[in-house]
Amino acid sequence: MTLSSTFITFEGIDGSGKSTQARRLAETLQTEGHDVVLTREPGGSPGAEQIRKLVLEGDPDRWSAETEILLFTAARRDHLERTILPALAKGQVVICDRFADSTRMYQGLSRGDLRKVVDQLHSLMIGREPDLTILIDMDPDTGLTRALSRQGSEERFEDFGPDLQRQMRAGFLALADEFSDRFRIIDGARDMDAVAADVHATALKALS
Ligand code: ADP
Ligand code: TYD
């Protein structure tokens, strides 16, 4: 096993292929001898998975925008303490489907301009950024079609509508610019193998 202690996150709009690509990267790196932990947000630890149900199921309007930020941050804190930091301390590669950039976008943009609140809470309670963030970029219409094809019981943010989805895409691209040292943008509107090859090459650079 190669010990390479690297924290990689996937970001992008709903249906862009993050979960698919995170899983494929984890499998490929594992085959190559890396010790990999594949995880996701909201969730990734027993406590955070409980909070996931609070934010993604039931009536979304029962939380104010501010309470929602606290819930996502509480889930992240538990995930960081129980899963991410222990794995990195053991030299494992942590691959996480969404992280703080999703809160910057979804909670920071969708219900008013709350980006500052998100950032303040992040520096107070999380204080950790990924080593590499892979942004799977694609136009929202394609993403939405894909996402709706596998809708389950979770109240997802896909219900946002096309304008907000477009705003999210632009927001993620702006975030990639803001944190250009750790963000890499990959075109997700291609077949899975082509996207996976780019993701793999990008991750290998971060690992070396
Ligand atoms: P996300 O985690 O970003 O919401 P998923 O990985 O769950 O996206 O993908 C959403 C849906 O689109 C799934 O049904 C998945 O199988 C499919 N999908 C993922 N990547 C591609 C691709 N490159 N081309 C076509 N369909 C894809
Ligand atoms: P996820 O399971 O990744 O959904 P998808 O596969 O459709 O991308 O995430 C569930 C939803 O949670 C998604 O709509 C984005 C939202 N979310 C936030 O609003 N804030 C956050 O901090 C995170 C991590 C997710």
C-alpha cells in the first residue's frame, strides 16, 4: 500500500457525474495500490448521515437559511473529526463527493447572499480545505436530465429550476477561479471513460 495522505473533493451541479467519478477514481487508485477512503457530504460519518436526513428529507422550508448553514456545517464537523482527519493521519487518500465549496454555493447563494456567513462559520469550525478539488463542469440542462432520472426520497436542490442551476454553474466556475491553486475543471459532458481518464490524470499529479 502506498501512503499518500491527500484530500480530494468533487464538486459541481447536481447530476454532473460527481458520484460516478468519485467512485471510479477510488477504484482505480485502490487498484494502483493506494489506500483510499471514499466518502460523501452531507454525511460520511454516522452522526453526519443523521443530519443528512434532516436537511435532505422532509419539508425543506422548516429550516431558515441560517439554520441550514449550521446543520451542513455541523455535519461537516462530525465528518471531519470522525472520518476525514483520522484517515489522513493514517496516510490514506480521502475522496469526498462534495465538501465546503457546496455550502459556499448552495447555502451561500440560493437563499440570499450568505457567502460571508458560510465562510465565517467555515473558518471557525472547519478550517480545512482540500488538497485538490475536481470541478465536474457541464451545462445544467444535461445535469438536470441525468439527476432527475435517479431521484429518490431526498428533497434535492434540483427543484431549483434552470435559472438558479445556471447561477450555480457560474458560481462554481467563479469559485474555481478564486481558489485556483486547488481547483481543476474537467468537462463532464463527455462519456464516462473520457471524464474518468482526465480525473485520474489530474489526481495523479496531486498525489505525486
Ligand atoms: P452527481 O453525483 O453529480 O449528482 P451522478 O454520478 O449520480 O451525478 O450521475 C447522475 C446520473 O448520470 C447517473 O444516473 C449516472 O449513471 C449518469 N452519468 C454519470 N456520468 C455520466 C456520463 N459521463 N454520461 C452519461 N451519464 C452519466
Ligand atoms: P448529493 O447527494 O451530492 O446530490 P447530487 O448527487 O444530486 O449532486 O448532495 C445532496 C444535495 O445536498 C445536493 O442537492 C447539494 C446539497 N448540498 C448543499 O446544499 N450544501 C452542502 O454543503 C452539501 C455538501 C450539499
